Amino acid sequence: MKSTLAVLALGFAGLMLQGGLARALPPPWCPDLSWLVVVGLGLRWPGFVSGFLVTAVLGFAMDAVSGSLIGQHALLRLGTYLVAAIAARQLDLSGGIPTAMLTFVLSLGYGFGIVATRSLLLVPEPLGLEVFAIAAVQAVVNTLTAGPLIGGVERIVNRFADEEVARRSGLALGHAGRTRP
């Protein structure tokens, strides 16, 4: 539970910091910090369902502060989480370069997902060279800032993992609290 609250706090802090940075940096040059926490969840979080719920909360929080379609960011972040979780379980992402490559590809997909959902539900937008350029710049910026946030999620998982295992293991074995005479 503590790890869930800590990751939620990290995601909300990323969302607030991103809001402050967005006032100084134009959109493609501002990293999506809360989204990077979601990528970290997918790559490092041990529980699939709890990570799914944390991702949904962070996605709806982004929807609330961004003024986008309600559920747009939540849906796309859930997709990002699912792809990252599957990739972490199927691929060797132990180094920085594979993680950076995955982050780049996920960021491109997220950018195109934003354009696609807006085109589907609002006004159709052509996928021209400008959209590709903006998505590529955003992907590079997200990739360059991914390390600290994914590392932060990993540190939270490692910090609270021992407490969770110790708390659950005594109950699972059925002899917690008993002492030998």
C-alpha cells in the first residue's frame, strides 16, 4: 500500500511539475513526466492489477488538468502501461538502451494515439509531416528524461518490496506471531 501511495505521489508531482514546465517550454519540448511514471510502472511494477489501477488514476488526473476529452489520456496511458508491462515480461530490458528504445517507440505511439482519438471523436486531422515531426521531438524529449522517473519507480518498488514480502509471508505460512517454547 505504501508503494502504491508513493508512486501516486510521484505521478502527481510529475503532473504538477509538467504543468509548470509547460508554461516555459513549447509543447513538444516539455516532457510528459506523469506519462513516464506510467512507463516506469509498466516496466518495474510487480503487481499487474494494482499497476493498472494506479495508471488509470494518473490518466484521469491528466484528463482533468489538460482539458482534453475525458478518458482520452486514461485510455492511452492504460495502453502504454499494458504494452510496457508485456514488453518487460517478454524482453530483456535490463540496460538503459533497450529501455530508451522502448520509451521512444511508446512515446511515438502515444502521440499518434492522441491525434487519432481527436480525429476520431472531434475534427479529422491529417497526419502530415508536421505531426510526425512534433511526435518525434516529443519522443526524444521523453526518452531523454525517462531515466530518472523510471529509476524513481524502481527505487520505490525496491524500497517497499521487503516490507510487503515480510508482511505477507507470515500470513501465508500460517505461523506468524507464534513463538517456540
